[in-house]
Amino acid sequence: MTTEPQDTALVDHPLEVLTDAGLTQPPSPLDRVRTVLHRYPALSPALVLILSMIAFGLLNDRFLSTANLSLVVQQVAVIGALAIGQTLIVLTAGIDLSVGAAMILSTLVAAGVATDHGWPGPLALFAALVIGVATGVINGVLVTRLNLPPFIVTLGTFNVFTAVALLYSDGATTRGIEMPGLLTWTGKSFTVGGAQITYGVVLMILLYVAVAFALSQTSWGRHVYAVGDDSESARLSGIHVTRVILSVYVTAGALFAAAGWILMGRVNAASPNAGVDANLDSITAVVIGGTSLFGGRGALWGSLIGALIVGVFRNGLSLAGYDPLYQTLAVGVLVIVAVSVDQWIRKARA
Amino acid sequence: MTTSTATSTPILEARGLVKTFGHVVGLAGVDLELHAGEVLAIIGDNGAGKSTLIKCLSGAYTPDAGQILVEGRPVEFHRPDDARRAGIETVYQTLAVSPALDIASNLFLGREQRLPGVRGSVFRMLDKKGMRDRAKQQVEDLGISTLQSMTQAVENLSGGQRQAVAVARAAAFGSKVVILDEPTAALGVRESAQVLQLVRDLRDQGMPVILISHDMPQVFEVADRIQIQRLGRRAAVITPQTHTPQEAVAIMTGAMVVT
Ligand SMILES: Nc1ncnc2c1ncn2[C@@H]1O[C@H](COP(=O)(O)OP(=O)(O)OP(=O)(O)O)[C@@H](O)[C@H]1O
Ligand SMILES: [Mg+2]
């Protein structure tokens, strides 16, 4: 709320001239940059991606080769897909630490029902989807009905889902050849102009398109933003806040199952040991992608860019011959920089 | 106006509303009647229960006891959306606007309009341009001159402009009752006058208005009746014709007791 004195000199002007409320000082160039970044949250990660690609291209000529770039995209597909659901949750000012566990549980169930019970591929995939949705319902109900902080809820369910996955699978890995071909179909690829593209990558991009559409073009998307922005204002504006949040966790759960399908194709197996870093990596992608952990601000495409930035740094540093530890170091620095930039951008509000 | 409407069924009525917050008593059994085409002002000291009262009427709070009636029919509001559907629009003291969304999105928040045809029915696409145009039209029709571009994010607006957004939303969509909780608190002299004119216009169109304000001259200028809240109770209902502002303040502070 402003407390600046209102301009009483304007009182005797005709009604129409009163257009000055607000902007009194011309904004500095830095303020203008901040306002633009505020308006287009995916802009700064996009710049980082382009600059880092140029830098790694200069370090090693193989980096920008079509073969290498399509490899980066394949490596990023699983985290990129997980980051969609994670973005939805973070937009509501939540966080999901259980995404990787939910994904792995769904893959193990799909592989289990297919190999142990002979379910056909489509049915096994459907089972994975049901498991994904169920994990979303559990998280969503705990967050909305019991009013628990998402961080704590998903820390708990992370352990629960992990344990259930290990109990269900006996810790065993099911190899790709033992499963119906459909379950690992996402690992198959086709070639376009020398670039190898897996169906998993195509699926991920289709999911981005669909969810980005829902976020930007439907009232559901608008309500997701409004709830994350200021949930009490959203409630007073007539939005059913708990319903929106629940729908977000359930949608995210379905998306985690889809990420699981991409994972099975990528590693050609269903394994309780695959993607153990996925929980934090998905959050990393979202944060680097410019979505605010405080909710209500961000763009879905930013998360794909964030996942790509992580992939580019890992691949580029290893091609340039650096110790893998430097990849971890670089990603850590990126996260902290991204959060600092977000804090700075958020001050544009005041 | 007051005498002629006193006998008809109130548009909005509250009986014996009680609302407590732990040990704090917000409302200790409050009545309220709002008649067609009148401006009912609610005044009272800070913490007298004014906002709590209107939050019960707008569905933001569920009262612990008491009854709310719309046009004589008992209603139960479980959430703000219920009251909005009943035609009651509210400008809250906290404004309840979404900072990151633009003006048009805020005006239509929770009642977005979709595109015609399959784009709207199957793909659920928002009619963004339509809502922008209608928002602009509504703001103009309401005589609110402080809002320019409907695509401006509300967080970039001044306090007064935000208040204008909240007032425009309530005035544009209210179909039975408009409730304004200190709608001029952040406004300059001219903008306050605009809101007061808006209140009169609404009344002249037959829309009853509840106006909470600490500004005595404003209240005595625009109100048909004045309900005075004191310590969670209704201390009195007066009119600008029967009482002076000094007497109203005396009732508010307990220096004068009305029987
Ligand atoms: N959400 C809440 N939780 C706890 N106590 C509350 C809550 N809302 C109101 N109260 C208490 O109820 C009483 C009435 O508050 P209310 O906001 O209705 O006052 P008011 O008349 O609107 O005051 P003001 O003029 O300052 O806006 C106060 O004692 C307040 O502390
Ligand atoms: Mg109040």
C-alpha cells in the first residue's frame, strides 16, 4: 500500500486528466531490466542456455555436433518430464520431494504386473498411470485436508514410496527384454537431419505443449497462478483453493508416471536404483528455469530450459575433460544464482 | 427512503451473528438489515467487528451462530464463491487482488469467460481479448479514470489503483448487493469522490450498498442509514437526518447510549 501523499493540486482538474497515480519517478535501466525479467520469467534461463552452449562449443568442437546435442536432449528427457509436474506444484507455492520415488514406483508396478501377471503392455502402462495418480492423490489430500506443509508431506511420502517400491520389487531390476515392448518403446528413436530423436523426447515435448497450453489458455491455469500468488486473495475471489491444489498434485502424479515411461525406455529396464537423483534434479530444473519457489510466478517452458541447462553443463564439462565433481559444483552454483536472481526480480513488486 | 423501505423484506438480513476467534469475540450476536436501493454505512472503532460482520455476509467466514437471509430466504455461505453466486460482491479491506495477474484477469478471476465454439467448450480456451475489452468498458462505464491498460500487472499499481481494481470488480459483477470495506482508505481526494459517486450511482440503479468507513463526513454525505458497531455488537442504527456526526462518534465510543 502506498503512503505517498496524494496530489491535492489535481483536485480542480477535470476528471479525465487524473492519470498519474503511481508512476512518479522514471525507472532506472536496471529497474527496466528487472521489470522485463519479471514479466518473462523464462528469459534469463534462455539467455544462460544460449551463452553456455556458445561457451562449451568454443571449449570443444564436438559439443555443438548434432549427435552430441541430440544426446543431451535424450539425457534430459526424464528430468524434463518430471519438471513439468514439479513446476505445477511449485507454482502453487508447494514443493514435491517425492517425484522420483513416485516415478520409480510406477515403473516397477508396470514391469511387475507385466512380467509376473502377464498383463499386456497397454494395461501395464495404465497400471503405472493409476499408481502415479494415486501418489498425487495421497500428497494432495495430505497437503489440502490436513493442511500440512508440502515439504514435510512429500519428505514423508518420498520415504514411503521408496520403501513400497523396494518391498514390491524385492529390490530387483526387470530388464527391457523381459517386458512388453510398449513399456520401453519410448527408448526407440528415429532420425531427422542427422539428429537421433527418441519417442521419449517427443512424448516429453508433447506433455510440455499440453500443460503449457492448460496453464496459459484455461481458467484452471489462471487459478493455479492465483492460488500460488496469494491463496487467501484467491479464496476471497471465489476460487476453490483446495480443489485447485488437489488437481495440481493429481495432474503432477500422472505426469510422473509418464516420466517413468520415458525412464524405462531410456535405461531399458525398470529398476529401483534408476533416477535416485531425480527428486532434487527436477527441483533444480524448475528453479534454474525461473519459477519462483514462493509460488505464482514462472513459465513452464523455463523448466525445460532449466533441465537443458543442467544437461548442457554436465555434458559440456565432461566433454571438456573436467572431473565429474565439477558438474555437481556447477549445478550447485547455478541453483544459488537462480534463486538470488529470483529474489531480486521479486523486489520489482514493491 | 428509510421510512418507505423499513417495512419491506430486506434484500440482505443477518440475525444474531456470532463469530469468535479462540478467546477473541469478533461478533457477539449482531443483526443487520439492508433494504433495496439504500446505502447502509457501518461505522465503529478499530476492532469493533465491522470487517468480521461483512466477512460473514460474504462467505469469507462461517458464523458460529446466527442466520443470514437473502430476500427473506435463509442461506448458508460456506465459501466466498457461494455469496458471489447469490449476487453479493465484496471489496475487502485487504482488497483480495492477485498481484501477479493483470487488471483484466483480476476483474474476471473465478468467473473467466471462454471463447465461443469448440475452442471454448472442448479446449476450454479463455476469451482473453474479450475479457480485456469488457474490462476496459466496465472500468470506463464506472467512471474510474485511474486505470489505463488492462494488461498491467496489479503488483505494479499504486495502492489507490489497486483499490480501484477491487471496487471495479465488485461494482461490475454485483447483482444484488455490493459491500465495500473501507474502499477509500488509500485514495486521494478526487478518487474518494469518484468512489462515493459510484456508490450513489449504484444506489440510484437500485443496488443496495454496505459501506464501511471511518470518514464521518463521507458517511453522513452518502449513507441513508448508519449502523454503529461497538465491541462486537450493534450499538445503534441512526440516520444522517436524526443524528449529528458528533452524536454518532459518542455512540461509537460509548459516551452516549441509545436505547
Ligand atoms: N482472523 C482473525 N483471527 C483472530 N482474530 C480476529 C480475526 N479477524 C478479526 N479478529 C478480531 O476480531 C475483532 C474484530 O475485528 P474486525 O477486523 O472485524 O474489526 P474492524 O471493526 O473491521 O476494525 P478496523 O476498523 O480496524 O478494520 C478484533 O478484536 C480482531 O482482533
Ligand atoms: Mg476492518
